[in-house]
Amino acid sequence: MISYRKTGDITITCHNRLAPFLAEEVQTLGYSPEEVFLTGVKLKGTLLDCIRLNMRLRCASQILYSLKKFEARDPEDVYNAAKSIAWETMLPVNTYFTITSNVSNETINNSMFANVKVKDAIVDRMRRKSGRRPNTGSDPEAAVFHLYWKEENAELFIDTSGHSLGRHGYRKYPGKAPMLEALAAATILATNWDRKSPLLNPMCGSGTLAIEAALIATNRYPGLFRDNYGFMHILGYEDAMYADEKEKLQNEIIAVPNLKIIASDHSREAIKTTRLNASAADVLNLIELETCDFEKSPVPENQDGVVIMNPEYGLRLGEIEDLEETYNRIGQFFKQKCAGYTGYIFTGNLDLAKKIGLKPKRRIEFFNSKIDCRLLMYELYKGSKRTFENA
């Protein structure tokens, strides 16, 4: 069986523009990234490290442990390279596995064909070694292997995650147009919030930003909410490996005295959804919920906290016209009620953001799905109008 203690190459993937925050997480956990690229981080480590990383990273998508690098001009090269790997040391005879891929090669126009070549290579070798063949399919519930193939450079990995880590596992009720948990976590990490002062989230929707803030502040990691990973289906895995790490996560939860996170929304349904999701994440007691228009959201006085909002972006002309007034009112809310705080607006419409009437100090780039977005930072000084300029 494969050694869980052998050092190899690890690639951690993430959504576009989350890599700087992922790299910061990796470093905080004591690892040294060898490379940070547009959609991920590379480092050295073991499969035991992969277990730890899977359970602790907030901004990651998949954690891939390298098995073999090779040159591949066509699908037959992929098949031959895959067949040379000792899959019998990783897979039980009666097992189920899935192949995923990221392919860009002129010899094929459908990445599923490359997946089939890898699948065939594994099945053929396993049948030759044991006389029996494993089952395959598209559901990443068990063992998952990943093919990266760009031009003539190829690499095969164990996908130690299985299902994407971008969904943290607590959100059972997504609500309307929810923000992906990994994106919400990165957004909170991008702010200057000190994890002790108030954090206000008007227009909270399904509550993902407020919930991720509560999880980050109290040192609760995503591994607390998930019990199935790809690494669990590879020979050599022992339940104690996972149980030990899970126990550490429980023991590392901290209390933050007087932590105040306030989430509000005018929609009763949104607040109901936030309450359910916060309860599933075990942070309901840390979040004050209010049903009200954002302008009436409670703002603790004499505090230096953060107020963060994710208003709608507008897809049609009529919507945009209505939202212009909303964004203008957000600016008035910042000026009139949030002096002393740092304001943040996450938006995919910079034209609408101009209606806020404030000049952002920083513009941090994100994507929300395929929408080009910005997290705009506003310093809302007390007793000064110098910052209240036109954007």
C-alpha cells in the first residue's frame, strides 16, 4: 500500500483570485509554498499533511497528491503512463473510483475521452493483477484521481479531497444567489477585521459572510462539518489519522469574549435561512439576527469595527435603475451611521458602486462565479468629511 508518510508534490487548487488568501492560510499552518499561481499553491508534503490541509483550509477547492509526471503527445501516451502506476497499492479490489481532469491538448476535443483512457488503464492493470475489475463512475464519493494535461506536459494525482472543499458542509439552505463559502471566507480574510471588534453584515442573504466571520474568529475549521474525503478511500488510510485531526480541531476552538457579529436583512425568509445555516455551523449563539432594512441595522456606537455588504449587481436595465438608489442609500448609511468603522462593499457592478458617493481606499479583485467583482474598502472617519468624496 502507498505510504501516507512519504513526501511528495502537493498541488492545492482554488477558485480564480483566491490564491493569495489560500497561500496565507497554508503559511499560517506552518507550510512553505514553493509556488503560488493564479488558481492554486504548490508545496511539498505527505498524505498525512493532505489530511490536515483538507480539514483546515477555508479557501481551497481540491488537494492533489502527485503520483507521476510524464510527457504525453496523445491519449495513448496517457494510457501507457497511467498503466505503469501501481494502482493495486492504492485501491482495494472491490472498490469504486472516479477520474477528473483538466485537459488542453490538440489531439482531443473532449476531456472525457482522456478520463476514459485513464480509467481504462487503471481497470486493465487491476484486472491483470487481481483478476477482478473495480467499478467506476462520476460521483466523487470514494477514491478520486485527477489528470492534468496541458500540451505535452501531464501529471496524475490522488485527489485527496473528493467533493470540492469550496463548500464547507454546514450550509444546508443556500437561499437566493448564495456566495460560495470559500469566497466568503476569502472576503472576510481580505478585510482588516481584527476578529474581536464588531462585524456588521446588512443585506446578509443566507448569512454566509456572517457565518464565515464567526467561524474564523472562533478558530472553527471546515473539517468540523464533513466526514468523507477522497483520502479515506486509499489503501493505507487508518481511521485514527482522521480521528486524531478531528479531535485537534475540536480542542482548538476558542471563545472570543463580547464578540459581536450582527446580520440583518429585510427578508424574513433570508433571516430564517441564516438562522438555520448558523445553527448547522454551531455559531448561532455568536450572531445577532435582525429583520430590517439595511438603513435600520443596529450599529454599536464608539466602536472601530467592520461593516460589510454584498448588494445585488443588477442584470437588467430596470434592475440597475432601482439599484442605483439602493447604492446611493448605502453611501448615506455609511456616512450617517457607520462613522469610525471600515466599510466594505462586494460588488460585480462598478458603475453602481459609484453611486455610493465615497472614494474607496482599496479595490481587491475577486470573481463570483464568472462575474468580475471587487471588494471596495472605505475608511469612514469620525468627524471628518474628507473621505466623503465622489468615487
